[in-house]
Amino acid sequence: MTTALLDGKFAVITGAASKRGLGLATARLFAKHGATVAILDLDEAAAKEAAAELGENHVGMACNVTDQDSVKQAMDALIQKWGRIDILVNNAGITQPLKIMEIGPKNYEDVLDVNLRGTLYCSQAVIPHMRENKSGKIVNMSSVSAQRGGGIFGGPHYSAAKAGVLGLTKAMARELAPDNVRVNAICPGFIATDITAGKLTDEMRASINAGIPMGRPGTADEVAGCALFLASDISSYVTGSEVDVNGGSLIH
């Protein structure tokens, strides 16, 4: 019997309704470790279905992370329902495989808004509550793309947004540490999820794997394991860090 690392904790995970995504894998692992989880997603039906799959007491809600009112309503409703939010995982994100000169205003807005503005708005919605409780963990989803300047899937605007997430994570960690709120980022490398499903030729896959010392893509569960570490008390002295989950594809 393994110890439940999140017993009695309440966790919110954004963009977590996608069947093979990082968010739902994280939600499953958190639930397995005793957390009560709220899955927030643009698609309310999918969010409710995903939450039901986790078991009773888990919550699925519609939320547009780029809309401050939508975010505030969702977080306030959860605080009212649960009495507390202990963990926020800012997982909602989108990507577009564009070259630098192909990025139009709408592309820029969409990618920066969901990945970066969404992370800011969701964090702002829970910070006052976490400060008041003198306790909280925020886990932000960045990407190896931010560290190495793209090179797998997302365009330069995606790299910029995910690099922005790293800067935001570190600044938030510094500001919130005195209130015992820890903020960390995860930088996944090439992970087999729905985002990449069906978009890679065998040749592309072989060349990507060749660049990974472990010789294979990661799984959503392997990213979830890192989120569990950062969301639990076993990482109690870790804040402002970016944890690489990439099979060695970027060794600093």
C-alpha cells in the first residue's frame, strides 16, 4: 500500500478533459493519491465526464482561462463548495506549428492568451485564498520548447508563451514564498499525447527519438508523476524551479 500523498487536499487542474492529455493523467494520479479534483475545461460536458470517471466527489466545470470573469467565477464556486483550494495546476494550453513569418496577430493572441494569460488569471484567482491560508502549491506547465527555442512542434510564439510561463513562475515563487505558497514549473519534452497524435511521420518520429538519450517519447503519466511531486509535501523546499521531464533530450 503506497502512502496517499494528497490525502484531504483539494486540487484544480485546468484544460484537463482531453482523453490522452497531461491534465487528465495528472487528475487521475492526484485522485489516486487522495485529492478531490476539479477539472476545468472549455468543454463542460467533457469536463463533467472526465470528473465522473475519477469517481464521486470530483467536479467538472466549464472555464475559459482567458476570461478573467469566467476564471474568478469557477474558482470562487470551488472555494465556496470545498472551503479551500490547496493545489492549482495550470495545464490549459494550445500550440500551433507555424514558422516565424507565418504568425499573424490572431495566432499570437490565441497562443499567448491561453498559455500565458490563462496561467496568470487562474493563479490570481487562487492567490488571495492561498495567502490567507498560508498554504498552497501552484504547478505551471511550460515546455522544453521554451528552453531550447522550439524545435519539436510549436512555433516561435509557443516558445515565447512557454518561456513567459517560466518567468512568471519564478517571479510568483519569489513573491509568494513568504506566505508559504510554492510555485514551480514543469518542462515536458516530447510526450505522446493527442496534440501530436497522427501528425508525425515515421521518419519524424525516428529523428525525434534519436535526439532523446532515453530513446523514446515520454508518457502523460510520467509528467503527472512530476506534478504529484511538486503538489505534495515531499517537495516542501522546492519553489521557483523548472523541472525537466524530457528523457534527457535537453541536459543543461
